[in-house]
Amino acid sequence: MKTATLKKQSHGDLIEELLANANSPANNRKPVFVETGCGISTLSLGKVAKRVGAIVYSCDYNEEKSEELKSSSAGMVENVEFMIGDSLQSLATIASRHDNIDFLFLDSAASAMHTFREFVTVEKCLKPGAQILIDNAAIPGTARVLSPVRKGKILVPYLLSSPFWQVAGYPGAGDSMVGAFLHDMPDYADPEYEDPGYIDNWRSLFKQELK
């Protein structure tokens, strides 16, 4: 786990940075990029996708928003498939089409539980080498900007407790972001980690019971 310096970046800038070294997989499978919530991020995903030949899905409930994006930036999103409707249904459809998702950007409803459910819906498609990025999120207990970081309240601690996800904070990017990279070896969990917002002193209580 690490927290980056307070480097000011847009959603798109950080996405392009994280995918700077993206390449087509060795087995000639096309990379798959998925986002929930379209916007600046869509333009960056479309840009990287053109370079590496990726498939891009943008899930958004607001059809007008996606149509405006297609109208104003047609040449930049021509390789993006927009999926309109509830993101959970759209993600389930994507998961039925693809065994692998290489990059997942979560930025839809301002709900910690909804964001976590989005992740769970496609978790089986996230294999070693996959990256995820969560907007409106922060490493628990770290200094952050004024964002309420509500979207990551459940998912970020879940990732931090995993021995496979390497987690990093980007408090100056977007509305405060957290990224994670999935490894194939269980080397990244902190066995002592507890979310400061949920500590209930169970260790000390447990020791008392043993006396």
C-alpha cells in the first residue's frame, strides 16, 4: 500500500499514466477496458485503446450524457461501446462476454455499496495483471482533499485486506482516487491492517477473554 504525493491530475491524465505501458496480451487477445460513468475518462480510454487495439465499454445510466460525448468528441470515442442503463446489469453482460477485464474504472453512483457490487459483478474477470481505479476514494486514515470519498468506503478496505491486490492512493487525482494492481503471488496483504473507521479493539477484548 502506498499513497502518492498530492499530484493534481484529471481522471483522464491518471488513466493514461496507469496505462502508459499497456500492450496487447501475448495470446493475441484484445485487452478489455471497462468504465462505469462516462466523461473525460472515456476520451482517455478511447485514446489508449486505439494504441493497443483494446475493446472499450462505457456504462452510464444517463443516455443524454453519452450522446453529448459522442457528438462533441466523435473521433475520440468511435471505438467505445456505450452501454446505457443500470451499471450492474451492464457489467454482468460484459462479464458474460469476456473472461478477462484488463482495466476497470469505477465512477458511477455515489454509493459505497453500489461501487462494491460493481466490483463483485466482474471480479471473476480480473486476472493477474489487471488494474482497477476508483474515483471518490481514499486510503483510510490518510490525508485527503475535500472529497467525501464515499465510493471507496467498502471496496478500498476489501482490496487492502487481500494478499493479491497492491493498492495505491492518488489524493490529488480526479475527486481523490485509489488504484490497485492484481498480482499472482500473495505478497501484498498487511496482516495487521484494519480500517481505522471500523476498529473495535477485538484483539484486546479477545485477550481478556482468554485470561
